[in-house]
Amino acid sequence: DIKLSIYNTLGKEAAVLFSGKLPTGIHEVRWDADNLTSGIYFIRLRISGNGNDNLIVTRKAVLLK
């Protein structure tokens, strides 16, 4: 299972870009941020494997309008 989410600086989930399963490989997702204000956001990718194996990667992004 894969979940790609956007969070604001208060830790509130602002958007979910993808949630579900994908085959192995390279994938692309576009973020439509029209309803969000300029500021700093955090992009979080969570990958859940079989059992309790989880990989969580978080990156900072700056949205300028």
C-alpha cells in the first residue's frame, strides 16, 4: 500500500495525492495546489509492506503563487 500526502506546517493533511497499490516501477503524480495558499508544505510518502515493514519519506516543499 502506498500513500502520498501533503501536510501544512501545523501537521494537518492538506491533500492526498495517491492512496492505493501500484506495481513496481517509476510513477508520476501531479499536485493541483489551486486551493492552497503559498507557504511551506511537507510531502510524505508512506509505503507499507507485508507485516510491519513501513517506509516513510518526508520532504519539505515551498509553494509560491
